[in-house]
Amino acid sequence: MPRTWGGYAAGASAFDPHHFAVWGRQAAQVKNEIYAQVAERKPDLLLVGLGFNDLGWVVDNPEGTIASMRTLVSEARAANPNIKLALANVPQRTRLGANPNLPANTDRYNTLLAASIPSWSTSQSPVALVDWRGNYACGPDGCPDGYDGLHPNARGEFKIAQAFQRTLVNNFRIGTSVPAIPTTIPARPTPVPRNVVVEPGPQGLKVTWDAVFGAHGYTVRSRLVGSANWGESRAAANRHDTLSGHGLKWEYQVRTDNGDTGDQKSAWTSPTAPVVASPTAPPGPFPIVTRATSTGFDITWGQTVGAVERFGVIYWDQDDPGAFLGSVGIRGQAAHIDGLEVGHRYLVWVSSWDTSGGGGVPNPGRPVLVGGGTPAAPSGLKAVVIDASSVKLDWNKSTDAAGYRVWVRNLGNGDEEHVSPENIMDTTWGVGFLVAGAMNYEFCVTAINGALESAKTTCTRPVRS
């Protein structure tokens, strides 16, 4: 949903909430939503800056993104036949290792958009191009107009506004001139955060501090007391949660982080006093049962201890590099998750939420392969001794497998097989702490897809390398 709070500066009037500008949106999404927005809000003119996320997140190719934009124009006109549209092309950004074709795809889309707009435009409903790309200094090898390799810094914000204003003046006769970019642009304030507080939180510890007006975000670094090394993570708001077991002592530092360069980061706060982790939210429920469907998965779960306000189902695409976690809150003990990528494997967890403002430590369910059935039994299992109490296992990938389980039997005392607690995603695994000696065990593997499980491989004893 659009952000409708905040302001231009501390003490200034609030931002006009009558807009449909949302970070992270795609033309592929908005094309299905624009009719309702135009019908309700009744605008005369649409200013559209979409398409980067379709290409950058590999949602679609340039041709598919053009098709989405064409549909967006048609849907807007269906709600208002006289609507005017200013469509921006897509900026370049610094290189993304996970999407090496992005620069070429960006150029291809921009070429297609410039060629398409004249045929989309009519006298009743004119469409004009906004040259965001040409007015914005950002590319594969550097981004002086961005603070993170893409998103605009203060100068970049002026550049984007100028690109739109040029189209408004030249194509729609709104205004008579295009303002120049100011020669001096105030730097974004980047003070050291104040009033850092560490206290028990849903997952272990909760860290909060006074919000810095206009900050793009913060960096939080944390370490166990006694450790020499800090771990760092990004926080979009003035709160950070640490997932930690009971009794561990942590300390923290925080800084304001407004971009990639050193002058956009504040100094660190002084280290906090050590605080002992004590999770306040209930642990995740058990048992958790997952079943793949043709377009997602079904999931059910049992109870947990303590009062639960709702449960959180968390899922993560393992076959899409850079994929974000998905989550949905559920009151009840079952959910149907839809709209996932067919043929992709997803890790799944369920967390328990109370009224304290966060979810507790989640419990995992079995991974699922969307659209898959019962997997075939793995083949080619090999076990090789690493040392006196460790073995390395390798096997061949199974059709329809979302993951695997390793079974271990102690041949020396006749113990029954026990299964590894982990959901294994790869076709290799190390087994340690074989106290009876590595050569005195045998190993089997099964493939899983949620609740569905294959037969075991032929069990094997290890060989020395």
C-alpha cells in the first residue's frame, strides 16, 4: 500500500497522501490495479515510473514488461478515456552479479518503450515519454545520482523531478519552463543515533533507538560478549531483533546509514552494556506438515506453549538467487500459500506471535517443490571416510525432490536407524560424531517433497578415500 505518512523535512507539513507510489512494485502488478485506482481517484494525468523491478528482479523480459505497460495504459483508459499519461523509461544501475543481463535488458526495454509510445498515444488520451534514464547519472560502472547504486540521493531526486517536469512542460503545457538543478544541494543529515536501548524481545533481544528524520536506514552490529568480531546487518527502521537462545550475552552498536560511501554514514554509537537474551514470544509450533500443490503449498501445524495471537508462515525460494522471504500471518493452524514459482524449491517455517510486537523463534517444516509429486529414491549413494568419526556422503539428484534426509545405523550395537534432523537441500552431506568409529555405520538417503517421501536408497557402508 502507498506510504501516506512522513514529510519533506522536520517540522514541515506532511506529504500529500493522495498517491499510488509504492516502493518495490512492478508493472506486472500495477497493470491489474490501475483501473480501480483511476476509477476511485479520478486523476487527469498519470505520472508512471515502473519497469525496473520487472527487469531487475527477473520478473519478466523487456518484451513482457512492454506488454505489461501497454495493459496498464489500456486499463487506465478503461476507467477514464481522457486520461493523460507520462511514462518514464528505466534507469540503469550498478552491476548486479545475480542479473548480468540487466544493462542490456534495460536498454532493450527503453528502446521498445520509446518506439511504442507514439502508437499508444491518441488525441483524446495522449501518452508521452519521460527520459528518466537520460537525465539520471547512474550506470553499470557508477551511480553519482544514487546513494546505493540505484535509488536517488538528494541530487538524484532533483534529476528525476526535472525529467518529469520537462515532459509536463513540453508535452502537456503544464508550466512554462523547466527549473535547473540547484548548484548547492543540502546534504542529508546523518547524525549518530541516540538513546540505544537493548531489552528482551520476541526472538531473544530487541534493540531500539530514536529515529533519525529522513534516514534511508541504519547499520546495526552485534557480537556475543567475549567475541572479537562484530556481525553487521541493515535495519530499515529504528528497531533490530536478534534471534538468540536463552542466557547468551550480547552487545551492540548502531549508526545512521544513508548510502554506500563513507560520508553517508555516521560514526558508531558506543557499545551497549551486555544484555542477556531472553525470548519473550512462544516458540514455533510442532508438528508442521507441508504438502506441495500445483502452484504453492498447503501447511498445517500443531500447538505451542504460551498465548499466541497469530502464527507466521515464512517461505523462501531456493531456486531464485536474491529472492526475498515471503510471510503471511494466520489465525488458525492451517494455510494455503499460492502464486509461487512452479518447479522451485521452498524452505518453510512457522513462528508464533504474541502481542509483544514480533514473532518468536520459528520451527521448520519440510521443504516443498511446487508442482512436484512423490520424489524418486536417490541413486548413486557413496560414503567416504573423512576421519575416524566423520563421513562424507554424495548421491544423485532425485526427480521431484525438494530436499533429502540421511539415515544412519550403528552396526556395532544393532541400534535402529535414526534420521538426521536437518532438511538437506544439496546432494552431499557430512556426518560427524560417529563415536563407534566411522567404519561401523551404514547410511541411507530418502528424498522428500513436503510430507511425501521416497523409498530409501540401497544402504551403504563407507570406504576409505
